[in-house]
Amino acid sequence: MKSLFFRISGVLLILVLVSLLLHPGWITGTATLSLNTGYGTAEAQDSNGTSTVIFKVNCYDEGKATLQGMKGIQRIETGFHYLSETDTVYYDPKLISIEEMETRLKKAGTYIDTMKKERN
């Protein structure tokens, strides 16, 4: 019985360690959890002209690094939606389009989908 307990404990410990290695944002506290299940239009716009779009990506750090520095992008938040990694991008639609961001993510090989978000 003790042997089975130690085997299961060992497997669980390995799974936790692998998860921490694959998602370093959990260690530093930079990852956010998104439970938003609302789908509507591809972008939401607030009163100051900033729009928001959420991209489902293979690696949120890679997606963030790919988009950072592009003209019109104000900030990027990394997080999760169910089991998928996401990048929430706040941008100026007068300077950059969703299609331009999608193209850049596709070239980087991290793009999966553009998630829909309800208007704010």
C-alpha cells in the first residue's frame, strides 16, 4: 500500500514540476486566468478608442513577444481560457488591424484562433 502511495505521489510531483516549467507565468505571477465564456464580436472598443481582441495561441509568451513593439499595440495581457493560452491585446484600430496581428502570429507559428469577446 505504501509503495502505491509513493508511486502516485511521485507522478503527481512530476506533473506539477512539468506544468511549472511549461508555464513560467505561474511562478512569477504574470499569468492571469480568464473564465470569460462570452462570444460576440471579434473586438471590443472602449470610450477612448482603444480596442481589445483575444488571440488563442500555442504559447502566450511567444505571442506576446511577437506582437510587442508593433505600431498601435498599447499593451498585451497573457492568460488562459479553459485549457488554452491566450493573449489579450489592447490596441488602436486606427493604427493596426486584427488581420495584421493575426498575420504576424501566424508567421511566428503560434496563432490558433481569434477568440470572440462581448463588447464592453
